[in-house]
Amino acid sequence: MQISPPRRCADMKYAVSLLLASFALSAHAEMVYPKGARATITVEYSYQSAGDKPESPSDPIAVTWRAKRAVTVTGTLEAQPAIGVPTLHKQEAQQTAEIAGMQKRAATVMVQTAPMMDAAMAAYEKCGDNEACLELEVGKMSEAVEKSDVKGARKNIDAITAATANMNGPRYQRWATVSQAPSPYTFDEEKNVLSRDPGCVRNPKETCTTRETLKGAGTVAGSNSESLSMFEVDSKNGDIALVLPVPLGALSGTFTRTTNDPEQASEQKKTQIAFPSLGGEASGSFTDPIIVAIKDLRAAAGTLTFPTAGEFGEKGTLTVKWRITPP
């Protein structure tokens, strides 16, 4: 004989399933935070390049090089109030149309209420701040009211109010940088040049040898003031618009040249380099927002790569790793 499970057991299974379902609902993705919440963004910039340019019949200069640069930037950002219109994202066609519609309705209201407004302005010009005079003049405005389309104006004002409320929903949240920590950096570069120019005939094997190095390590100062770095979350589309932080100054180091080329001189001097930097169309990558899809601000991270061409056409790569740590 088959025995059915007790009713209590079935009820317990049902209760457990409800508990799991409610837990799943509570563990929702975090996209919008209270105004004033603080988050940290960390960006690791690294550049590497190595290669050679051999001597050729038309160019008696051979070059080998290697380059490695790295800097880490950390910023603290503060959540601004969530609003319905974007600051960093591009406006969608529907949003643009809604704004245009509101502007058109507002212009229509001005036309519909023009007789009333003209009468009110005339009363103010006549009476100034004399309340008794203003009350008397307002009482004479019935004709101006009749000439105005009060019902149509009210309808347009209600539509503008509804559209404004719809656009003011908490969809977009911008986070602005309030401080930036000191940025540690290192760079180590070397270039070796072998030249068979006519001026090198006096040297052994009729070759001039030049070695240049660029080395540095240290920290770029931080700041407790606002910077251009920021990001904006679109909680509806599930993405983030990023303007990445960069070091707040140049990287200091030492340039050294040793050579037996009569056209050059050996030297050692302090110098500075700008990093990261990109030329041409890619230069906007650190000023224009980068749109990245995310499901949860707590897991917002990514890696960007930018191929670069240097002085001798080397195939260098700038790698940018970023991550956001919300409250």
C-alpha cells in the first residue's frame, strides 16, 4: 500500500519555495543609489611596445626599442540625484520629441493667454505695488479673460506637467568625482640606434652607436577638488557612460643618452612625459563618454585596448582596466 506524504511536508515545500522566490526578488541588481552615496573608480593604464627597424639600402640606420609604462588612478565619486534626462548619455529620439512637444505647448500657452498677460502687465505698470489699485484693475479683466483661451491653456499646462513628471523619473544617475588619490606610476624605455652615416666612418666598423633610456617611478599628486572624471548610469537600458580619470599631472623621470655619433651629444636630464595619451581620432577616448553595458553597478568593470603607432611605426598597445566599487 502506497502511503501519501503528510500534508505538513507539502506545506513546508510550498513555504520554502515562497521564501526562495522572495529572496530572489530581494537580491535585485543595484543601479540607483541615494544622493550623496560614495563610490570608488580605479583605472589601471599600461602601455607596452617592442620592435625593430632594420637597416636598408635607402636608410643606413637600424633601430631597436622597447617601452613599458604603467599608472594607476583612483577617484572617489558622489552620487547626484537620479533624474529623468541624461547628462552624459545622448538623448533618445522619444526624449527629444517630448522636449520639443513641451516647448511647442509652452509657446501655444503664451498665445492662448496673451490677452490676459497683456492686461496684467498693463495693470502692474499702472498700479505698481498698490494692492488696492491692482485689485480694482484685476476686476476689470473679464474682457481680457474672455478673449483668452483659458480652457485650451489649462489643457496644455496639464500636458506639460504630465510630461515633466514622466521625464523626471529616476532613470539616470550621474556620479561626479569629488577627490582623486595620488597616482603611482613607473616607466622604463630604451632605444638603440646603429648608424652608418658618412660621419661615422671614424668609428670601429664605421658605425655610430646611440643608446637612449627613459626611466621613472613615483607618484603624481592627487586632489581634493572636483575633476572631469564622472560616470552616469542608465537604469532603464542597463548601461553606464564613463569619462575615465587620468593622472592630474605629467610623469617625471630621467632621460639618458650615450653616443659616439658626432652629430649628437651624450647627456642626462630630468624630463616629464604625458601618459596616457593618444593621437588622432583616438585622442577623444579619455574625454568622450564610453558606453558600457552593465547589469549591476556592483559588478561594473571592463578592459579597453587601444592600438598605437609610435615614432617608428611600432605596434604598441595601451590597455585600460577599470572597475567601480559602489557603497
